[in-house]
Amino acid sequence: MELVEPFIKILMINLILSGDNAVVIAMASRNLREDLRKKAIVWGTFGAVFFRILFTVIVMYLLQLPFVHLIGGVLLLLVAYKLLVEKEPEESNVKVGNSLREAIVIIIFADLLMSLDNVLGIVAVSNNNMLLVILGIVLSIPIMLFASQFIIRMMDDFPVVVYFGAALLAWTAGEMMVKEAFVQQYLLNSRSMEMVLLAGVIVATLVIGGYQRKYR
């Protein structure tokens, strides 16, 4: 049962954050023949996942260093804010591959550049549990291939999904920052103070991001 809650969080983070990656996969392979397009999508996705695993291992190691939890939490807060404020990237801004090899390379490197948010979210939720980390990355494969476009449409049609995703990321970011020893010394191991801090982080993110989203 202890693994159920983080598993659900990882699933939701993957669903919310894999949309951009799906756009890259679709656009990078759009000029190829149908048979080559399928190969580019499959090999590009699995190549991206391989490097994402490597990236995740590096992040897990870095989280053992001082202040990295705090920095990672701030970065996740920025991801939550961007999710509220920014629109889906336009297809015209995504590079297109004109050969199978070029499309695969584009997919892999674009995913590396765009996957920091996903990696940080999974590592933060997993609490350094390698099984959950691997499960989270494996789950990202079918989500990137099949479910992301559906989630994008859901976020367009039902803005509450965006707010839910931003709140989940803000909560995860807050939990990440609370784990920092520098922060713990001010919280005095008080669970109630931690909850107040987490609630404040979520409310601030939704209010500021929601305001910017409304007036942009």
C-alpha cells in the first residue's frame, strides 16, 4: 500500500507532462513514409527512454548533495507555473526529420531537452525508490506514444485538468523542498508546519499562475 500513492502520482505526472514530447515525436516523423514513420516513432521513443533513465540516475545522485532538493523543488514550481501560463508549442516550431535516422536523432535529443520536468517529478515522488523510478519511466512509453494527444485535448477542453496538474506538481515541489536539511531546521520536524508550507506553495502557484493565464 505504501507504493500505491506514489505510483498514482507518477502516473498523473506522466500524463500531464508528456504532451510536449508527443508533439515532438509526431512532428519529427511527419515527412517520412508510413512504414518509416512507425520505425522512427518506436526507435526514437525507446532511445529517448534509455537516455531518460540515464538522466534520472544522474539526478538521483545529485539529490544527495546539499541544497539540490531545494533547487529541484523550485524548478518543479516553475514547471507548474509554465503549465498554467504557457500554451502548447506550435507545430511550426518543431523541427522535422527528412530521413529515418534524422527523425530518430531529433526525437531523442528533443526529449532530453524537454524531459527535465518529467524526470524531476518522478524522482521527487519516488523518494529514491528505484523500482518506482523505473516503473515511472516505463509508463512514459505508452503515454508518449498513445495517450498524450488525448490529454492535450482534455487540457484544452477542460481547464480544470491544467489546474489539477499544476497543483499536483506544486505539491510534489513542496515535498521536495521540505526534504532539504536547510528547510527542516526551520520546520523543527513539525508535520503541521510542513502542511502549512505545502498548502501555501500550492495556493501561491495556482493564484499567480491562474492570474497570468487569465490575462495573457
